[in-house]
Amino acid sequence: GRCDGLWRARCAKAQLSYPPARVMLLGLKEERRLEVFASAADGPWKFLAEFPIQAASGGPGPKLREGDRQVPEGLYDISSLNPNSLFHVSLRVAYPSPEDLAQAKAEGRTNLGGDIMIHGGAASIGCLAMGDPAAEELFTLAARTKSRAAILPCDFRTGAADPSGAPAWMAGRYRRLRDLTLELKR
């Protein structure tokens, strides 16, 4: 349909076959932007598209518990897709990750929350609301590929520092996310 045609053209422009072998969704909380990168199985990441994030609650820093209204920060698989979401269509972010669970266990935290989505609509608590047309495009691409989402407090490629007030244990995760984003060139 419409969305496949858009992605096919974007992939052709980036000299990638469609569907690409893998996709990385880069969610930048402060900039309120989601960038889409793709690659062949072992090739470099190529920029395909960007979308404004219509709404995301909370501020910089990781999600720690249910009800904290935070969007998680880290590298997450897209674990499932819901074509009949209350928010038009949605992509489920696999939060909490094994790393999130281990950290919470070490700190004695429970009730980490969940149901984190990249979805349609223009309102959100703890998720990334993309608007319906963008959500349809992202849903279509994710349905055809192995997709992951890297969600960051800000664009580390600009030399931005770690957010003040983030827990000390996030420093290592931010370092890994910073390294990852250096591969994601526009």
C-alpha cells in the first residue's frame, strides 16, 4: 500500500533493498524527533526518514517505576505490533529490558511499569505519540523487518552531556547509547 511505496522509495534513495534487513528507530526525547535508520544485514546504517514526536510525557532520565510518566531510555527490541490499538496502531517497545530488570532487582525496585508503545494519536503517558500517518508508516516498516528502538534523553551526536539528575548507573548505558548514535549518521 501507500506506506510500502514510501519505504520502498526511501530505501532506493539510500541504496538499500526493501524491506531492509534491520531497522533502528532513534527516539530523541528533548528534540522530540524520531529518526529511522536501516541497513543490509552487515552494512552500515543509512538514514531513511524522520518524524516529529507529537507527545511524550516526563523529562530526561530513565523510566524507574509504573506511574512515573517517564519514557524509558535504552536500546529495546520492538516486540510486537498492534493494528487495533486504542491509539490507531502501535509498536510495543520491549521495556523493561533484561538490563532494566537487573538494575531494579539490585535496587529493590518493583512495579517497573510496561506497555510502552510508539503509537498514533497526539497524546501519551510514557509512550511516544507520533500522530496517525507517521504511526502507520512506522508500523508498516516494523511489520516487514527486525526493528529496534534506541530511546535517548537527547541527541548525543551534538555533544550533549548526560542529563543532570539521572541515576549514576545510567552513565554506562548513556555511554553505550552515545557509541551507537555515532553509527547513525544523517
